[in-house]
Amino acid sequence: MITRRRLLKNAAATGVVASAPGLAMPAIAQNAKIKLGYVSPQTGPLAGFAEADNYIVSGFLETTKALGLDFEVIVKDSQSNPNRAAEVASELIVDDEVNLVMVASTPETTNPVATTCEAEEVPCLSTVAPWQPWFIGQQGNPGDPGSWQPFDYAYHFFWGLEDVIAVFTNMWGQLDTNKQVGGLFPNDGDGNAWGDANVGFPPVLDQLGYGLTDPGRYQNLTDDFSAQINAFKAANAEIVTGVMIPPDFTTFWTQAKQQGFTPKIASIGKALLFPSAVESVGDKGHNLSSEVWWSPSHPFKSSLTGASAQEFADDFTAKTGRPWTQPIGFVHALFEVAVDVMKRVPDAADADAVAEAIGATKLDTLVGPLEWGTDALPPFASKNIAKTPLVGGQWRLKDGGGYDLVIVENTTQPEIPTGGVMEPIA
């Protein structure tokens, strides 16, 4: 396949592309504008993930301009559609000729973008998807570990299924239950990974003495969860877990309440990350629980501005009138890494050098220290993945309305403080 990158390489080899002046200087110090592409689901059922995008991008441009740095950010909406995500990635590469593609939020967005970049030999930095569905989901044969290969241009930072399973089971261990769990796993990248018999929840729950009722994969935007609710009631499930898009959890929880099913614990990934999602169930969201990747109490600062997590959260609320939301930290960290990388390469248009620089990154960011190539991951994924910390939290209904997310579990990350303990759903 003739890619844009190969065409440029051939042109350079024949002298058609002139060499850039001052290559001894880092790309960030040269006069040429550095073009960043950014893809996220700004509309559709995953739009909650992109609520802070405008705030982060505008803040980044203001900060870099004040520092005398010349960046351009071209933002694309995946519309919560994997096909559209791949299309806009191609637009960024072919039409906009960006130096680096960045992407955030769920495998349905990150994977098609990263795969497109890898095929076109353009560097890509992604986040906000557990590393297993990101890495394994892009392999030619996800079911054959022996065939898995590292990527040359795609890099990712986030936590993994091992982390969310540990956080959830540690939260459940704080309460007295019958250890019967109902699983809600959709037929998408996250759901298939979380419910996988080898790398997902089932083997760990079995080892820990939990019984799992898994009614099978359902399609996103399902309007009737009666089959799942009846299966959970029949199993006397006191715990419900899974990874749902926000509209589906609203449908499930509303129907569960209507049908008389109220478990002691509901720990749901993805759907319960955002204040808007919990607010959608009215006052029935009290003590719902979720993974917490970032919060104002995380003890990290931006490498760009020096601002703390608390300062970012407060500034977001002051400027938008909305409660803080977890993607603030991770979307900002994408831009932190982009600046750090461009400080270390002589030519922003040299895709090989940019990709290599991402892999060599060692940076303290708003979401914690990022470093690729460590032994925190299996050898097959180490090159392309940097791990980030994860804790667990519960949503608490406030007296005046709205919800607070309280961190209640930090066993694996004690440097992130808790604000309470696990409470059962009433």
C-alpha cells in the first residue's frame, strides 16, 4: 500500500522535499507551526467523554501562545461512530497533514484512529480506553496471543482490566454480600474484553469466590433490559457490574427500579464516570459506584502549567458552571505529552522521530507519571502502553441536589486519598 508517509519518504530520497533549516533545534523552537489533530466523541451516546474538550483545547492554545510556542489543534468529532472515527483520522492525515494525531475515549474511538495512523505510518497518541481492548482489539487475530505484534506509530496511556477488576472487587469486599454478581457486558470492544473468559472479570471473580450471572452480550442502545433483570433476580444477585454506555445504564437502572430489583452494589464502568450520567437517573443514583481515573484529590500537577488537579477542577467549574469531569486530566495529559515530545525531536514532520520520542517519554503529568517500556505490563504490550493509577468511588447525593464523587477505595494506589468508605445502595 502506498501511504502518504511512504510517498513523502520517496520524495525526500529523490530530493523533491527540501530539508528543513535548523534541524539541530528541537521542533518546538523552530518557526514552523506544529499541527496536532485531536479526535473524540463530541456527539452521540459517548458525548459525555468530550464534555471538557473545548475547555482543554482552548486552555492549551492560550498556554502555549503565552509560552511563545506555535501550535495548531484541529479537532474532529467521531460522532460516537467507529467508522466516522477512522474517516476523520484519514482527514487529519491526508488533508490537514498533522504532525501528531491524538485521540481519546473508548475503544470505539481510539482503535479505528490508532489503526488508521499505524497503517499510514503517522504517530498517534491515545488514551481513555483500557489497554487490553486497545492493544488486543487492534491485532489481526485477537484470539491468538502468539500472533500479537507491537505497533510502530501508535502509543497509549491508561489503566488495564487487571486494575479495574482489583478496584471493583476491593470495593465490594468492604460490604457484606452473598457474592452473587450480575454482569452487563455489551457487544462492543469494552464489553467483549470485560466479559472475556480469559482476560476479563469471569476468571478473577471465580478465583475470589464470586458467582457470575452473565446473560450474554447485548447491543448498545438497547431499550429493554427485562431479560437481564429477571436473570439477576433469579440468581439473587446483590452486586451488578459491567461496562455500559451512559444511555443504556439509565435505561437499565430505571427498569430495574420499576421491576423491584435493587442490588446492594452497582459498580458500572464507563456509564457512571460523569455527573451528567448520574444526574440522568434523578435521586436514584445515590451510592452507585465506578472506577475513578482522575479527580481533584489526585496528587498530580500539569507539566505545562504547574496547576494541580484541584486547581484544574475548580477552574473548569468556574468557567463552565459544570462539575468537574474525569476526562479533564487525561485529555490535558495528551497535550502535555505532545509538547514534551516536540521538545525532543528536531523535525515535527519526521514521523519516525516523533513516534520514537513518544516511546521514550518519561513525564510527570496531571494524571501521574507516564513512561512507556516498563515492566508494569506484559512484554508484548510494554512498548506501546504506559499505565496510569486507578481508584474507586461512589456517587453521593448532596442535600441541595446534584452529586459528589467520593473516593472510597485506594488499596492499589494509597497515594490517592479516600474521602469515605463504601456504603450499600438503599
